[in-house]
Amino acid sequence: MTRLIFPDGLNEARFLHRYWQSRPLLMRAALPGLAAPLSAEELAGLACEAEVEARIVLEHGPQRPWEVHHGPFRTRDFATLPDSHWSLLVQDVDKYVPEAARLLAPFRFIPDWRVDDVMVSVAPDQGSVGPHVDAYDVFLIQVSGRRRWQIQDRPAPHAPCIPDLDLQILEDFNPDREWVVEPGDVLYLPPGIAHWGLALGQSMTCSVGFRAPTDRELLSAWCEQLLKGTAPEGRYADPGLRPQEFSAEILPETLRQVHGRITQLVQQGLSGDESWFGRLLTETKAGLEVLPAERPSPVADFLEDYEEAGVIERHPWTRLAFLRGGGSAPARLFANGHSYPVPARHWRFVAALTVSRTLQYTRLTPALGDPHCARLLTDLYNDGHFTFPEG
């Protein structure tokens, strides 16, 4: 399972051109022969773990409609659920279940740093989370059972919701299209498309969701870097000051001067170090931080152990991205919000570290003779982003 089977006339490039972030698309039998990454019982067990983000949605809750209960749950919590009209949703299943992580492979024609997680939901008959709108792209993979999807074609990112509920349930939902999906079918939805998925009998759906930083997050990350290191040590100045009628008045020409100075600072910041973007994109959620090795290894010791083991594996919680660099700018590998610079001439080695979740020693041997490359990989290992296979 390495590629999606697109409908006739489509491929990865045409899909991105015609549908990505613009139109929904149902792809029948896009992942034929797909096996469930885990059972419903195993998903419920995962939802009982303290570090796992999980929710149960009850359409007819004891307190209110569309009532949400957050994990960690207890085994007896599932024994008291009704026979229908509820859903269990577990986030970041790809971080805990290797079979779920493999579901990301067919979507690698989209940049890795855009991927958020694989959420898995199970529901009995009539289970759903109601009609709603998401602010992100998502591929909804039907894994087992059947589900009816209804969607509105026109984006409605700011549609009014029913007040005083645990979920953002749309007040008015008038679907334009409806499908019943079966195992192996994949439904793509761009941001802002109202939709409602309803289980028809026992159903499991895997959602591959994509993250997109908000404007506020972009500005905050960029300003943080500007203020930390690249902002000049200047200060407001007004050498052309003239007497004015009211001494407390802020004059229009003062505002123009300030706006001009801010524009100048922004332009200087935009032409400076761009590592803030890679750090932002690879930041992990709270609770998914990778721990460094208890005893850091010197480069020589790590390389010796690596040669003996033959392979290292990326930590399932590690997010990677890179910049090629060039000129005076180094290449940079980003891992979970941290930046690892190396000379720009080694950007292909940096890229090689991101291609696969397992790194064979023999494939990297030529580059590891360079001290910059050896130090980079050793630092990643010591920081917990790569580990040796168990045993």
C-alpha cells in the first residue's frame, strides 16, 4: 500500500491541481484490500492510556445533546455505552500503532510537514459527531463497515452553530451530495466544507488530517525569532521634530514615520534567517515530546554501534523537515521544533534522513565519513529522534 488508486484521468499532480483545498472528491476503492490498523477493542484500550487524546461523543447524552467525554477512560466506561448513536475518536494513533503510521504512505505526495496525525474513530449503528466544518484538509479512509457521508459543496467556514453544546454542530445543514462508503473508499474534504458522517452498522474510519498554521501562529513565530536575534538595536528617533499646537497630540506624520520604520524592520526580517518556519512546522503536541538519551554517545561510539546494528529507526513522535540552504545559509534539519544546521553542501544527506523512517547504515556510510554529517546524526540520536531497534 504505497499509492492511492485515483479515479480515471487523475493522478497525484492532477489531484493537487483540481481538488486540493478547493473541491471534495470521493475515490472508490482507492486503497483496495486495506486492513484495519487495530481492532475496535484495541482502540478502546488505547483510549484508556493516560497520555492518549481520546473522546467519546454521545448524540443523546444524559446532560445535553452531542455530549463529549474525554479520556483516559476505564474499561467499564465502554460497558455502559448505549447500543447506538455514539462514537469513539482517538487522535495520533500513528504515534502508537505502526500499522496506523503506514496509512500515511499513500499521501506522501503532500509535504510531510503538512501531516498532522491519523485519527481513528469507531462507532456502532447511527454513530457520528454531527454535521460540522473542519478548518483543515482531511482524507477519510473507510476501514471497516459502511458510513454515509453527506456534504455541502459550497464552503461554509463561518456557518452558525447550535449554542451551548460541547461540539460545533451546525444549526442548518442542507447537503448537496450523499454517498455510502465501504472499506477501501477514500473521501477527500478541503477546509470549510460542511459534512456529516453516519455509521451504518459497526464502522471504523481513519482520518488523515493536515495541519496548517494560523496567521497568528505564523506572525508569532516570525516575531519571536526577530526579537530574539535579528532585530537591530535601534530606537525611535525624530530628528525632524517641529513645535506643535498640542503637545499631547500624536501627529499623522509621526504615525507615518513609525509605520515606515516597522515596514523596514519587517523587510529586514523577511530577508534573514528562515529557520523559524521549520521550527514552527515541526513542533509537536503537548505530551508527544521526545526524550533525549540518558547517556549521550560520543560520535565514534555511536557510529560503531550503528555499524553493528545496521539500522536505526525514527522515533514515531519525531517530525522532520529541512531547508537546503545555499550561499552563506546552512542547510537545516528541523526535528520537533529544533534546528540542526550543517554546511549547505550536505543538504542531500539531510534530505536522506527524512525519506524513510528506517535508516540503513550501508546507505549512509559514504556521508558519515564527513564529521559534519556524523555529528548531525549523532546529535539526532542523542536527542532521542532516532533509536536502535529493540533487541
